[in-house]
Amino acid sequence: MLQANEIQQRYSHLQQTIGEAEQACKSSQDTPPEMRACIERISREVKQARDVMQSNDEARIVQCVDSLEDMGDEAKRISRSSPQMPAHLEAVVTRVHAELSDFKHKLH
């Protein structure tokens, strides 16, 4: 298990990366609606996860990150299956997915 300060650092970086993805979705006219909805869901969940991340409840943290990682998988799937996905948006979605996957693997 990661130390509390490492969890906070990763969570903070994750918030930043998801914020970038949200901005990319909003600023691109070509963003598929399904992708926009998925990134908005992830963003909401990450904001709600703050209390969990600040707790020392290992089980809740792992469950929360696992859930977020599942959403990241969904975003990546949408990104790959959408033929008109803008390249910059695909890149930021890939970063979100990688951050979530790495966070999950470090917790397990």
C-alpha cells in the first residue's frame, strides 16, 4: 500500500490530468457526446473521492481507485472505437487511463 502522502500526490495529479481531459472535451467541437459524458462522470467521481483519499481506510481507497480505473477503461474504449476522435483528446484520455491504471497497480 502506498503511504498517505503518496496517495495524496497521486490523487492531486489525477485531478489535474482529468481536469485537462475535461477542458479538452469542452474546447473541441469534435468531441463525441459519449466521450464528453464519460469524462464528466470521471470528473464528478474524482471530486467525490476526495474524502475517501484523505481517509486512512485502505479498503475504501482501493475500491474507489478500482471504480475510477473501470471508468478510465470505458473512456479508453470509447476513444478507440470512435473514428472521429480528435488526436489531442485521444492523447489526454490515454494519459487519464494510464494514471488510473498505475495508481490501481500501486495500491494492489
